[in-house]
Amino acid sequence: MIYGLLIHLGRNMWGSDSLADHVRCDENIWNEITEHMADVKANMLVIDLGEAIIYPSHPELAVKGSWSVEKMRAEIARLKRLGIEAIPKLNFSSSHDCWLKEYRRMHAMPEYYRVVADLIRDVAEIFDHPRFIHLGWDEEKFKTQRRHYDYITVRQGELWWHDMLFTANESKKNGMRPWIWSDKEWMAKDEFMTKCPRDIVQSQWYYGPNFNEERKVRDQALMDKHFKEDYVENFTLCVFKELADAGFDQICCGSNIYYHSNFHDLVRHCLQTVPRERLLGFLQAPWGEVKANNKWGGGDGSRGKYLDAVDQLAGARGMVERYYKQR
């Protein structure tokens, strides 16, 4: 069973086209978080790479402080010694691909596909062909980009499927199983069920407080406070069951970003609705920068969010073990 943490080495995936020219990650706090993962036997770190690594095929994507291949490989080895599997994440959604710099303005062009294939191959080699690669593919829509992007691109219909499947197939060619966010299922369910290959791992994400109804739109206060008109969809809990019933393997994702109770309740909900053979594990996504303070929290900010997220992974392990022992 996977007990994973999503962590952000790169951050140029949100906001406008005016993005940081340096890596925003405190390595001392990174080390503290990962050592705490080892303490509680959390066993997977999903590393959002973005601009924060020097890709051998495209060093022009790097910024100040981007990690060298040698540094990344040394970190992967250190994590392995801690009992933690390092999994790369590259987000190719047009709402989260500012890290691609000028190439994000080349969707559907031959140069774009060449660069994407190069980057997936680079990552496979750097991570020694890990069993998964997370490809993102969430929130590709106009309203996610309209407030803060100078250049808006939304692929739909056959182009979206072509490009998503291109990244999935390139991943498989390089020995990695593709893994994506499940947004497309709740944006276009019938289309998704027909076109998405069953070997693509799914992460439906739900960060709300409501687990007492099978179908529930996001809590209104949450929408008003955090999402307004930019993200709200007919976002429902039943997607976990729908994906399982359709034959998809899942790594179910929750977060302590808004509601401290979310992850505990999500684990309980998914244990009850996703059959064991389809449940690969759980992912905690705090979504903060790896530093002492930022907008997501008071006090010690992101550091505290991440350490709390790791504690919640330990709690999830206990819940899972008790649940299956009792069955």
C-alpha cells in the first residue's frame, strides 16, 4: 500500500507568465520533511519537478538553483536508504505548464512533442526508470487561467486526448506507468470512460469536509473562500467508486490544505468504496512551498503543513491496517 506525499521542488506551475527565476525550496526543511517520512514509514515521495531540475536535453528550462542530474540522483539514493520511493511528476496541463517556458506556447506543434518526449526520457533516466510517473493533466480549462495568465491555451476534444495519450505512451516506452489527476472523468465522464486506457493510474482528489453524501458539490464556504469562479465544477465524491467500478487502479488524494479532517475522512471513505484490488494507496497533497512560511499557513506555514501531512500518512497506515485486519 502506497502512503505518499506530494512535494514541490519546482513551483512555476500556477499564476501568470511572470514567474520566479529561482528555485523556491528550502533544502533544510525538505530534509526535515523526508526524514520525518522515514520516521513514520511513509513510503513514497512524488516530486513535482517543473523548472527545478536541469534537464540534459533542455537545460534552457532551468532557473537559478535548479538541481543538477547528479544532485537529483544523490537525493533519490538518499530517499531509497530512508525507505522512500521517489516518483517524478511533470505537469503537462496547459493550466500548469509555465515551467515549459516558450514551449507552452507551442501546443500541437512538432517542436512541442519533441520537447515533451525528451523531458519524459530525461526523467526516466535520472530516476532510473521508476515504476510510475505523474503527468498532471488537471484543470485544463479557460476559467482556471483567465485571471492570471497572459497566454491562455485549452485543448479539448481529440487534441486533449491525443496529447495526454502521447505523454502516457512516451512514459510507457521508457518503462514508467503513467499516472494522472482524474479531473477529466468528472468534466466529461462518458468520454473519459470510453477513451482512457485502464493502465493509467488515477488520482481523484477531494479536499472538502463533506463525506456524508454520495454526490456532493464542494462546500459553498470553501468555494467562496478559495475557488470563487476559477475552479468550481460538479466535483463529487462518487468518482472514487466510479473509477473503481470501471476498472481503474487508484491512488486516492486528499489534503490538509483547507480542512484538517479531510485526509482521515477520505481514507475511511475510500476504504469503504474502492475494492482492495483497485486501491494502490493514498497521496497527501499539502500544496505549499517547501519553506518556513507562505500564504497557506500561519506560524511555521508550509513546514507545519508538510509535517502535519506526514503525520496524517502515519494515521492512514494505521486505519488501513485495522480495516483490512477486521475484514
